[in-house]
Amino acid sequence: MNRSEHILLVEDNPMDVILIHEAFSGIKLADRVISVDDGVEALDYLYSKGQYDGRHSDIPVFILLDIKMPRIDGIEVLRAIREDPRFKIVPVVMFTSSREECDIQKCYELGVNAYVVKPVNSKEFFDAAKHIGLFWGLLNELPNKG
């Protein structure tokens, strides 16, 4: 992964953020993670609005997105991402505690690339996050942006 490339983590649980950063640290991705707390902040980041006004609007390598969040949930963020031609090809991985069939179905209908239910056990959570980072952050190839 090139130094200008980054991962957008959209997660409102501080402990989950810490575990994901630790997992990504082991595979040398942690310094490229931009963390935001909810869907509003995620969209502000992507569209360079609000506190992110004026930021260089580079596109994430992938987005790791929770569903159950305050203000705007992950499904609505996914919908906005997939409706925008700039973000249509950005891989989005739902990493959520929801096993609800309607959430899984809706995410795939909206174009999610993967849906991973967060393990409750912290070691399994760490391993799942690490595997997500390895595949989407290091192994997956995206088309050229230019």
C-alpha cells in the first residue's frame, strides 16, 4: 500500500477501534487508518465537509464500516457511497455485530463487498480484523484511479 493510500474505519465503539488498530499494526497498516465515530463524520470525511473541509479528497483503499451507529447508520453510509460515482468501486466491508438477515440482505443489495459479523471473543475479533486488513488492504488490487 502506497503512503498516500489509507483505510477509512467507521466505528463508534472505542474498544473495537483499539482492537482493529492493534490488528492492523501487526500487518503494518495501522498508520494508514483514518478513524471516524459515526456515519455523519464518515460522509463529512469522504466529501471534505465540516471538520474535514479543505482536506485533500483522496479515496480510501477500503472502508471498514459498522452498521449500528448514532446519527447515520452504516447502511445509509453504504447507500451514499454506492450512489456516488467517485466511490462506487471502493471496497466496503461491513464489520458489525448484526446477524439480522434484513441487514445482510440490504447491504448486499446496496453493493457491499463483504459482510463480517464481529466475533465476541477478543482474540477471534483481533484475528478477523487482521484477516480483513490483509486481504482488503494488502492483497486486493484496485483499478488505477487515473
